[in-house]
Amino acid sequence: MSEITQTKDNFWLYVGCTVATLLIVIAVVKQSENEKFAPIKQQLEEETAQMNIRVLN
């Protein structure tokens, strides 16, 4: 009789690595979007601050 060696199934390891990779990619893309739109957000905040000036008599 021949012996059959069983190899460990790495399915969940592959799934975990894929999910972790996708989460990292999403985080990097989100961070780059925040950096790209930061000057626009700052400009909008400045405009809002200028519009909120109250005139006192």
C-alpha cells in the first residue's frame, strides 16, 4: 500500500491575505483623496468663515 500525504489547505490564509490587501489599498486611496482635496476644503472653510461675519451697529 502507498501512503498518501495530506497537505494543509491554505484557502483561509489566501482569503485573509486578499481581504487585508484590499483594505490596505482602499485606505491608501482614501488617504490620497483626502490629501488631494485638502486645499479645496481649506478654501471652502475660509469662505464660510468670511460669510459668517456679523455686522454690529
